[in-house]
Amino acid sequence: MSLSPSLYRRHRFPAEIISHCVWLYFRFNLSYRDVEEMMAMRGLFLSYEFFRKLLKGLQYLTDHHR
């Protein structure tokens, strides 16, 4: 999957991490806090608020999710 650099510009974390978190959220129907916990188990300490803001910015994806 080729990621457009403009899709994730101005974000604190690399596109691969963001993409993986979004994939987890949609693929397994997880909550923001579930994704936060899974990333913490891998050594990445990201807040659930990060995911909420990220997905709000990607609103066109969340409209089809739930």
C-alpha cells in the first residue's frame, strides 16, 4: 500500500504507525483506548485522544465504519 505523504503531513508520528493504528481500529472494530493499549504493549505510548483527533481529521473514513 502506497501512502501519500500529504495524507499524514503535520502529524507527530510516522505514517506507518498512523496507518497501522487506523487499520487496527477499523479491521477489528476496536475502541480508541483499545488501540492505545495495543500500541503501549509495543512500546509506543500514544493517547486515545491522538486517535480521536486523527480519525476526526479523516472523517470520510469513519462515516462508513460504524
